[in-house]
Amino acid sequence: QVQLVESGGDLVQAGGSLRLSCAASGFSFRTYTMSWYRQGPGKERELVATIAAVVPGQIRYHNSVRGRFTISRDNARNMLYLQMNSLNPDDTAEYYCAVRIPPARCWGQGTQVTVHA
């Protein structure tokens, strides 16, 4: 059974930093591309960052976070991370860890990030 458990969300001031973590279990973590998504208030869920299975591998970012956020993974510990710097109020959202294991995309329960000016 696939399990994704996010942690690290918090209330932070604009300009601050947070590191999100996602503990994965129930599947062969090292063989799957992993992603972070977010859903802000009144907005649709959007892809924030993606990292390929093999490190170093292909990494992609949403334009709005490129240069501020860094996605990484530790295949030995089945962990996914998102380092978020220079946070601004537009980054306020529920952040989700996700993996696509066909035919489904599996999600964690989310962790809330709130950035106040």
C-alpha cells in the first residue's frame, strides 16, 4: 500500500525559508519520478517541482519557484524534500507529495505552508 507522509509546513514570514519532507513507503521509491504539488486558496492544484528516479537526474520547476525552491531525494531513506527559500505570500498553499504509479497518481495528505507579509 502506497503511503506518502508530508511534514514541515508552517507559518512563516515573507522572505523566510522552510524545508518540506515526504516519507514514502509501500512502493519501490528509487524507481519512480517524484513530484511536489501545491494548491492555494481558491486555486487549482499545480505542479511545483519534479525529480527523476535516478540522481542526478532530470529536475523541473514551475516558473514561479525556479531559483527559490530546490527539490531533492534520498533514495536510501525513501525521502523526498523541498527546500523553499525567499518565500512570499503567493506561496501560501497546501503542499502535496505525489507519485504516478500507473494507472493512478498517489497523493499524501498534504502539509500547510502559510506565508504572511
